[in-house]
Amino acid sequence: MRFIHVEDGLRLRFPGRDAAFNEGVEIGVLAVNLASGRGEFTLQLCSATLEQARTLATQMGYRVHVVRSEEAWAEVIFLTGRRRPKLTLIHNQPEAQAAS
């Protein structure tokens, strides 16, 4: 029996249910989160559902970023909207200091 991650601090388990049922519940939880329009959220998914999750998220306008992946589980961030590039401030040295 495995736990299904719903949100931070909330996991469910369904005793006596098979893996296909659990995977269906995970995709259902994902679909609800995607339909909510949240800009960013993180879920832990069974590795077996990762490809289906990626397809669903892409069709609903989300980007998928796998943060951590193990044999059985993957931690995935779902993002929507445009992301600004991360800019870095570089300090220029005055030419007098650079020449010496």
C-alpha cells in the first residue's frame, strides 16, 4: 500500500486498492490542481504516472520540471505563465584599474 501526495502535509492511502487505482487518483489530484489555475505547485508522483502527468500538464498550458526522481517516485513542479530570466548584476571595473 502506498501513500498518495495531495498537498504539503496531506497524504492519502487506499487499503486494498491496486496500483492502477492509485495512479488514477494521482492523475485526478493533478487535474484538479491544473484546473485551479495556480501559477506554480509541486506534487510527488509515482514514476509510472509521470509521462501521463507531463502530457496532461502540457495540454493545460503548464511546464513540467522534475526536481527529484527516484525509481518509484518523482517530485515535480508544475509552472504556468512566462518566467522572467534570472539576471545577474556584473560590476564593471573602471578602465584605469583594469589597465594596471
